[in-house]
Amino acid sequence: MPWLSRANIKMMRGWIDECDHSHLNCKAEETFLPTRLIYVGRQSKRRRYPDPHLIITTQKNLPLPAQNQHYRYAALSYCWGSLPTSRHALKTENKTVEKHCSGIRLKTMPQGFQDMVKVTRALQIDYIWIDCLCIIQDDDIDWQKESSAMQRIYRNAVLTVVAASSTSPHEGFLRRGIQPQLSLDILYTAKDTPMTKGTFHLTFGEGGQDQFYADVRKSAWNQRGWTFQEDFLARRVLYFSTRLTYIQCQTSLRVEDSECVYYCQSERYSNLIKYQDPYVSWYALIEQCNDRDLTYSKDKLPAIAGLAQVLAERTEDQYLAGLWSRDLIRGLLWISEPECGGRPDKYRAPSWSWAWHDNYVQWNSHWNKNASGRCEILDARTSVDTYNPFGCVSSGLLVLLGKYRPVTVITSGGDRGHPFSIVLGGRKVANACFDVLDLESSPKSAEITGLSALLVASAPPCFPKGGPEVCPTGLLLDSTGVYSGHTRFRRVGRFEIWSGGDLSFFDDRKPQVVHMV
């Protein structure tokens, strides 16, 4: 069945209407319009649809909405594609703003944008928001300003359309695909009327939520960095996969080929921060998105700025390059998988933030639930170099009062999560891991000296029977030199002392002030 058949359009309109009238969690939080929108027009008996054109909402010259409707817009979430592809995509720049306000011929739009226009016209939504058309792409100040409003843009869109079946805007998403290895053709001939013949095409599908995860969560769209917050911030999302259409809101998931309603409140970000420990929820979200693909490496923090803004409003806490001031002890306990990636080309965040490198990071759930601080945070701050307070970072400083000591690390004897070992007096006292392994920082010998271990936190053991009463953990530090009379360190790894470790490791050390950059 075509995506925009009468039956499918009726189904999609029904989904949206039901959500609008029945779901309290899915109401718009405010009356908000982005700075710019694309007007896709409205058909009448006397005229066809006009060409889409860019409008500036602050100029108060918007075409009147349909009768009994407010100004409603839909946002598009899609893959930008490779860097060469994105450079040649249709976009609004300073030199084309006036031209786009006059009109954008539909046929000149990439196929994905044309499909977006077709969908919203079918759903009787007059306006659309597409980032590369509604943000001036060669104006850094405009980009910073508009990207800082992502949270409001997606939260207040009546609908976010996801092009889950395409890998760039040049690919249309209103097409159904068949995977040959998962399908079967069965020839059919009617017994009563042999002239009636045909073919049944059977496609394997798990159905319901499982099918949704197979079609959408495993798509190329779901591997892109920016699409994570676009999906989670949206109050209502319409997904076009290669097989089916889905709609997910703050309350439920609906599937094109099923009458079932799947209730899944915990899937949406607003519910995560409303009903659970917001910081643990934050770490869980970062685990899901921190290794996604970005066209520009510098976008690692801007790509989650909208999520950070929501949590900042919820907690009234200070944001620190992907971490939070009031939960900084737990926040520092991230662990990376150094075989996955490495260093970015340019500075992106301080070394104590998970965002400084390109590896996958995670937080151990045991430490999240049970960690107790073994150091004191004296100062923590970052400097942003953009209009967006949750965006790019130019520097950061963390000052702690805690126990630390010089250590020797050997390249064997650890466990799977911490493959290295710290030795003291010839005895192994802790397991350790490095944040990044590359040509610059990879251990080149069986013994590594010149590092320090800083005690940060402790927790009861996972398996207390026969083990230590307390399991300490902390950071591996490397000196970067003396600045303003203080030795500065950068984080290079983590260590943990589990069963069999020497718990008197720091007993002979007095707390000292440590500066980390």
C-alpha cells in the first residue's frame, strides 16, 4: 500500500487526533514558533499548492492558519549524509535568504524534503521546519542561536517526521523496501476459477515493538549524533521506515499493521527525568548516544544541548561539559572502551569530561546506586565559546581536595573492564584502564610510571561475602606541568580496588588540592 494512500493518511490523522485529545503528557508546553519556517501552502478548489517558501515568523506576515487551528508546524529529522553530500545540499545562506523567502521550487528540493512537503500537506500541516533551510548555514551567530533553541523547536512541533529509511536528504523516504533474504513468494491458483492466479509475498517480521526496533532503532538514521535529541525531545514522532509507519508519543507506540497500542512512557525523555533520578537517567542517555556518528566532531556537545537544557531546568544545576555540578562525583566515574575510537583533532572538553574523546563510555550501575564521595569538590567550571551555554566548550577546570599518590601501571593482570594493573611494592593493588589508546598515549612497555592515582569514591562490594567491606575507585592522572604555582593534571584513566586489593592503598596519604584540566 502506498505510504500516502487515503487509508494511510486517515490512519495517521487519526493517530495524531487521538493523541491531541486523549494524552495529557503530549500537550504542547508553550505557544512557540521558530525564527523561520517553510510555508508549504494549502490547496483550494481554485488553485493548486503554491511553491514552498521561507517565512520569518517575527515579521508577523504569516499566512493565516486553517479555520479553528493555531499555527502548527512539523519538524523533519533526517540524516545529513557524508560531508561531500551535505556540502552540496540545498541550504539557506545569507545570499539565498531573500530568494528562499520568494519561493523554493518543489522540484529543486532534495527528494527527502519533497517527501516531507507531501506528508505535511496530506496531514494538513501548513508549516515545516528543516534545519538546513531554517537556520542560516554560513552565519555562526545564527547557527548558535537557533541550535540553542532545539529543545523548544522539537518539543513544540505538532509532529516530528523521521526519515528512518534514508541515509541523506537526496534519498526519498516514501518508499517501501523488501529484504529478499527475509521474504518468500508463494504462487496461488484458485481451485474454483483456475484463471484466477497470483502471488502471495510473505515478509518475515517480528511485529509490534520488536519490529519497531528492527526497522527504526537499527537504521542509519538512528546512528547519527543529532537525531538522538531530535527523537527524544519531540512530543510526537512519525517514523517512516522501509517497511512500516510508526508513531510514538509521550504515552504510546502505534504500528501501521496493528490495532495494538504499546504503552511505553519510559521511552521518552520527559518521563525519564520526571519519574527517576535525573542524573542516573542522564548517564543512561549518554550511554545511548555518545558514540554516534557526527559530520563535524565539534558537535558532540551541541548535539545534546537540548537534552542538557531540559535537565538544567528540571534540576536548576550547573552544566559542566556533559556532567553536572551537584552530581560530579558520580559523573567522574565514567569508563571508556578505548579500542573503539580515539582523540578528536581539536580540543572539545576537559579531560575529566567523557566528551573530550571519541570512545564509547558508560557508567557502572553499581557505582551509580552506591557510590560515596572520598574527595571534596572545591571548584568546577567550564568556559563556553558560543551563544549556547550548553554548547561548545573552550576550557575547563576542576579543583578537588583528595588523596592521591604516584603509581606504577603494568600492562597485564587486570580484568575485562580494567585490563591493566596498579602495583605497589611488587604487589597488585588495583585494576586500571586507560581512557584512550592511540599512538600518543598507548603503553609502549610492560611498565608505565609517572602517573598518579586519585581516590574519588567508594562503594560496598557487589558480592560482599568473603570480600572487602569497601571498594575504592578513582582516576589515573598525568601531570601537564605547573601553572600559576599549581601542578595541573589531566585524566588518563580509571582504577578500581576490588576483592583481593590492598585497602590501605591511601592510608598514608593526606588530602591535597588537585587541579585537573
